[in-house]
Amino acid sequence: MTRQVIQTSKGAPPLGAYSQGWRAGDLVYVTGTGPIGRDGTVVGGTVAEQTDVVINNIEAILEAAGASLKDVIKANVYLADATTFPEFNAVYARRFSQPYPARTTVGVDMRQVPGMRVEIEVVAYVGESDQKL
């Protein structure tokens, strides 16, 4: 299986010791991505605003790997405040299309990045054409 690191200046720069993403065979793994602007600061005040920024960053990383949001098969979502789920979900439902990716959403402590309210990591499949199951 071939492996390739994914890096792009169009997405959020890493704030720690991690890569933006990896392609391994037919799968693209996008790191936990926050609402981080190109200057490395948190963008947006509300969960809705931040979710849009996060998905824009994910989109840029996927694009660098030759993929798109339509290729995402799994998403893990982390919310600083689980009660903001409806606000997050409204943006997520608008940005992703049906059939939606499998998803897990949990509430977590995000004090490591002050002001960050949402983080999303995804896996995309970029192999053979879609087949109905």
C-alpha cells in the first residue's frame, strides 16, 4: 500500500506535532481540524461560524489529496459544549450531502486551544467508483 502525507497552505496550519492528513491506499485521513485561520488563530465566535471554518479547512486538505466532501465516509466530531449540537448539526447538514458520512459526536475539553468550540476529523474513500450495497 502506498502512503503519502497531505499538506496544503490552503488549510489550517498544524498547531502541534501532526500532519494535516495522510493518504494510505484508497483512504484519506484528515487530522482533527479546528476553526483555525491561516495565521494560526481561532476564527469565529459561534459554533455555527466555527463549523463552517472547520469544514472549509477539511475541504482544502481533501482537495490537496484529490478528494472532496462527497468522498467522506466517516467523521468524528468533538464539541466543547455538547448542548451546542443542534447549532453544529445545522451547518454540518448543509455542508455535507446525503448519504451523510457515518459520524460520532462527543463533548470534550478543548482548553488546549482557547476559544475553539468544535473539531472534526474525517476519513475519505478515494478508491473505485461508488457501488450500491
